[in-house]
Amino acid sequence: MRAFIYRAHLWLGIIVAVPVLAWASSGLLYAWPNAVEGGEIQSIDAARIRITAPDAMKLANDFAGRELPTTALTLLMREGRPVYQSIGGMGADSLLIDAETGAVIKTPPPGALTRYFRQAHFYFFAGGWQIYLLIAMAALACASALSGIYLNVTLWLNKRTRRA
């Protein structure tokens, strides 16, 4: 029985570790703008911001002529100007909304590397299965942890009985 649990624990660990590694590495690299976006981090002068985040969302929706599936709205500096970047789901194109003037600019599509990191980090590749995928991974991680606890407890008990 213990041999089966040991093998199951090893396989569960591998199955759970691969997506966790992809998620963690994408989050790590996605956090560095130079690595993915090719940009640099700049301070934002709050006095230059005239458009609020809700107003920026409204401007983006008006520009598109429909309600956009925005997954992220980020205030950043681009070419020396404060802009909101509105990113749609599934690694879609983004819009830039000038935080001073409210002008909306459609950006070129993101590169393959940026699209990959967005999809991997936010689990966009799962689509409607996202919740089920996360529940399955959580269940597998719990099974791996429980089998590891069982194996360690039995190992500890065996060592303890050998000493006595």
C-alpha cells in the first residue's frame, strides 16, 4: 500500500508542479516590464492626471462602440505622458487612454511573448474551464500534500519504533 501511495505522491507532485511552475515563471517575468513589454518603469506625476479610471473605462468603451471585456486597467507612463492601458481578455489588443486629454489610441497587437505571459499568468488559456482547472489543480495539490504527510508520518513512526 505504501509503495502505491509513494508512486501516486510522485506523480501528483509532477502533475501539480508543471502548471505551478509555468504560472510562477510567467508571473515573475511578467512583473519585469523590460523582459516582456520592452518598456521601462517611470514615476507618474499625479498632478498631470485629469481623467479618472472610471472615466478612462467609459472613454475606451465609447471608442470601441461597445462594452469591452477589460481584464486590466493600468496607469503608466508612455512616451513621457501618463496613460491608462486597458487590456482585454484572452491577451487581446489594448487601448491607451491619455490621462491628461482623454484621447484614445489603439495599440498594435502584443507580441507573442507578451501574449503568452498574459495567458499563462492569468489562466486565459483555460477559457470557460478556468474554475474547473483551478479546482482540479487544488484537489491534486491537496492529494499530493496528504500523501506526503502520510509517507512522512509512517517514516517517522518506523524510525521511532526501530530506536525503541
